[in-house]
Amino acid sequence: MFCVRFLSGKVFFSIMTKQVLIAEDSESIRDRLDRLVSQLGYGVIQAQDGQEAWEQIQTNNIDLLVTDIQMPNIDGYTLIGKLQEGRYKIPVIVHSAKFDSAKAPYDGTIDYFKKPFDSRAEEGKFQEKVRELLG
């Protein structure tokens, strides 16, 4: 996507990178997910809990949410519910030890990856899914 800006009579073009929001309370896992997504050329915004993630969703153009379920302040199920209530159509990847899709009613896309990744192959599948969802 390109963005055109006019400044003092001059035209500036810039490439708008798709933004992935990673909501994860474990810093080491958050950083690992950040690395995997960044390797694909996408921008990353990190949130250390569901509340911070919700604030980022409301103030940024988020193209994909990668979220844990068990987080402080707002858990992943509640965060996904807020997306539904706010009529956001952001695809979601849940990266968590456990996930019950019945607790996350959402009209958008939800994919699930078990945490933690046990192999490079699983990391590769995660990257393939990110690429597929972001086009």
C-alpha cells in the first residue's frame, strides 16, 4: 500500500507496511513472535496485556492480531469479544497453551497455534499463516 503526502507543495510517497499487533504477557515469547513477523517484512506493535492491546487497536490501523489467552487486565477471550463488539474485522491468531473457540465468538477469522512452538517447522507454519492472512 502506498501513502501520498503533500508537504510544502511537494509530493512524498511512502510504503505503508501492514501492522501486526502482538498481545503477549511473556516478554521472551512476545519478542520471538516479533522476530518471526518482522522477518516477513511486516510492522509490529507489542502489547504486554489485553488492556494495552485494546488501546493499540483503537489508536492504530491493525491488520492482524496475534494474542495469548491468559493475560493480565484483559484476557484474550475478552479482547476478541471487544473486537466483535466494536465491529472490528481484524483477523486473529491465538497463540496460547489452551484455546476454546466457543469462548471467543467472533465473525472474523481466528486461527490457533499451540504455545510454545516446539520446532522450526511450527514457526514456519505460523509465518505461512501470517503471510496468508495479510496477503
